[in-house]
Amino acid sequence: MADALENDQPLLVATSLSKSYGRIAACRDVSFSLHPGEVLAIVGESGSGKSTLLQLLSGQLAASGGHVSYRMRDGVTRDLATLGEAERRFLFRTDWGFVHQDPAQGLRMAVSAGANVGERLMAVGWNHYGRIRETASDWLGRVEIDTARIDDAPRSYSGGMRQRLQIARNLVTEPRLVFMDEPTGGLDVSVQARLLDLLRSLVAELNLAVVIVTHDLAVARLLSHRVMVMKGGRVIETGLTDQVLDDPREPYTQLLVSSILPA
Amino acid sequence: MNAPAYNFAYLDEQTKRMIRRAILKAIAIPGYQVPFASREMPMPYGWGTGGVQVTAAILGPQDVLKVIDQGSDDTTNAISIRKFFAKTAGVATTTATEDATVIQTRHRIPETSLHANQVLVYQVPIPEPLRFLEPRETETRRMHALAEYGLMHVKLYEDIARFGHIATAYAYPVKVNARYVMDPSPTPKFDNPKMDNSPALQLFGAGREKRIYAIPPYTKVVSLDFEDHPFEPYRFNAPCALCAAEDSYLDEIVTDDKGGRMFVCSDTDYCEGRQAAGHHGSLSAAPYKEKAGSHG
């Protein structure tokens, strides 16, 4: 019951978000709300403003207009722009996750996998080596990495393993919201399938809210509940995933859907 | 014997004022790295340009200066800096720890307990403890500002994961006054406990990196560690071969090419003091002729 009530309130609300770089409007008047456990895919071609939107939502970029509010763990909804830098960074390494397309951006390539996963725990004050290692090892298992490789640096990992390690590193503090920027980009299809499968089960298991940016409609179909289609910085169509992908209304979305290469 | 071409203690008074302001700020914010306009000194970077500038700024005509390099009063670096100040400031110099008012050091803290009215000046090569973990200076400054020190533990974690224990043996990170994480310069971690609650003022100067930081007297200094891997000072398990000291930090000296070695106090003043007081180690008669290996 309490859970249902929790889920009733949006976790993240974006209100008329805009961002312009000089005369170029990268993102115009984007509004939506995201509930706990909900997966929202943002699709669109390169340059449509997807990544800018993701950076606005995660507070890494200051918006030119509009605002983002987030319901903190204590239940208070706050405007991200009013958070101090310390609070924002704390949020970023506890209640949020950010999965980069390139794992090298999200990982420390020179330190071991165990330390990569343990870093967030140490940042929030864990001070017991044994427990940090145990938790790290547990998470490696959950993302299907052989725990015998806990002391290896991600440099020696394959692309798919690196991406799974990045996910473990983000999820170790049990965030409620994870941003993903093309998490399957650059991986071959079988590795992609395995990663998507893993992501899907983790999202369900942890009741994660996810904002995932992708140009791959198959990824959107597999993972997301809702889809937002962006073009030229605007959201041109939004709806349930199957509705948007199977019955697209806008000509651009129709074009996007019909450009999927048949396997 | 002042060299007339130079101001007292080499640096001009304006420069000293600038350095003193940085020192005062550093003392006000224990462990915080204060930027300062480091000058070129008549010695190469890495030879203690930071320490020399701090010493020059605090030195007065009544001061008694001691300079040590790795604990020793008689190595090139120590002798040349001591001579430098004897010449440019005309101050008295000493090798006895308890007689000195200003002690400039490279990589050691003297064994003899320091007292109030003493200032210990460290030569620092790299002041930023997070440097090798986070290469961006902008980022490390932000991390200090927000007290985000999880990364420092990542390094210790890596040590344990690789070697089974915290293998960092020198420049062991400390937390000063429960706020700033600080690099104690490359002193062996054996010396870390001496920094805690010391009655002497401790100043750190990094010339190339242009930073000054400080530990005021009687300030809490804690070495970082894990609950299940606590901080442990390291010392070779042997008495000093010259003075039989069991409590001093030892240098290992290789004496031949057959594995022979001897352990002697790295603090020469402490060792000589003990020998003068009648303590004798196994090799104190003629250390360089004896066949080593008979001790420990």
C-alpha cells in the first residue's frame, strides 16, 4: 500500500525544458514526468537533442529555460537547479546512476573491477574492506562477470563486460533513477542481446526508473514502457512503446520505424 | 658573514610577506593547499625549492637552523641548504634536533620529540594526494572543497586487493583536523603518528607546484585506513647496527654483493646521540669493514 502510494507520485518531472547554444536550440520545451519503476526511452536521430536532454535531466547542464524537479529519498520534491553542488554530486553517486555509451568514461580503467564497484560505497563512508569486497563481488555476480576477475582492471575486459561492470558500479548504491546514454552502442548483436536481457531483469528486480537515450528502436522496444520521439530539439510524439512503434502517428516516426533493417 | 648582494635570507621582503600570508592562511585552514607565487631559487626543482622559500620567509636572526635529508644531516642536499642559509642569513646552524628552532626536512621527521617553539618545514614534491587517481587539478580541488575523499580509499583498496595489505609505505595519506586529506610529503608512514598532536608547527612547501600547507601545533592528524585493515607504521625488524635502537626508523644499507646488509638509524643525530650516551650496536666499531649479517 505504501509502495503503491510511493509509485503514485512522479520521481522526476521536467517542465518546459529548453537549452540553446547561441542561436541553436538543442532542446525546446520538453515536459514529461517519470514514475518510480518506469522506463522511458528517448529516441531520435543524431543531433535531435537526445543527449542534451539527458544532460539537462541529470543536472550536468544548466537549462536555458524550464526546470527539473526530483523527489529525493526523504520524499521532498526539489528543483535540481536549487541544489548545491555538494548535494547534486551526492545525489549523483547515491540515488542516481549514469551509464555512458563508452565504458571508459564511466569506469576507472586503471583500477580493479572490485574497486570500481566499491568506489561509490567508499564515497558514502564504507570503511570495511571485507564488506566492500563482498558487496562488489556480489554485484559482479549479478551482472554475470566471473567473480575470479574481481582484481583485474577493466582494461583487460571485453566491451560487453566493461558495460556490465559500469552497470554494477552504478547500481551498487541502489539508486532509484538511472540515466543511460546508448548503453548498447558499439556492442555486437549477441552481446547486446545479453546486456539488454540483464538490464531488463535488473530494472524489474530493483524497481528502477530509467531514462534511456537510444537511436536503436529495438532497444526501446525491449526495455521501455514509454517512448518519446525527438526531432530538431522538440518532442514530436510520445506514448506507450508498442503504440508508438507499431502505430506511429507522426510522419517522422513512421519514417524512423520503417527504416529498421529487417534481420 | 652576510653576502651583501642579497637581502637577509636571500628572498626580498615583499616575497617573504607574500609567502608569510600564504603560511598564515595555511595555518588557519589546516591541511588546505594554499597557492603561492613560488619563486625561482638557486637550486633545481626537486631539491627543496618549496621548503627553502618557507624557511627563508620564517627565519629570523635569532633562529637556529637544522636541515635534514632522509634523516641525515650530512648529505649533499642537507649540507648545501644549511650552508645557503648560513651564508645568506648568517643564522646559527646545528645538527642537534632539540637545539634547533627551525628544522627543514626532506622525507623524515626527527626521532627526538619536537617541542613547542619549533617549526618543521617539509620539502614537498607533489602536494596533491589525489594526483595519481584524478589527473584534473580542477576536479581534485572540487573534491577537496566538497570533502569527497572516497577516491583515496580506492587507492588503499587497490593496495589490499593486490598485495594483501596496505602497501603504501611513504606519502601515506592523512586526514588533518577531520577535514582535509593531505599528502605528508614522501615521509615513511612510520613517521605519520609523529604528526598527530605535535607541539611543533609543521609547514609544507612545494616549489614547483606552488603550494603551501600546514599543520598547526596540537592538531589531530589521522592516517586513513580500513576498519579491518588498520594503519600500521612499518619498521625493519632489527635494532640499529650502530646504536642498537629498537624504536627508530632504519635505513637498509647493502654492504656487499653477497646479500650482506646492515640496518642503521636514518636519523643521524639521534643515532650519534645514543652512541655518545653509551649505546652500541653490533657493528658500531667499524661498520664498513665488518662482515654484515651477524645481527637481527
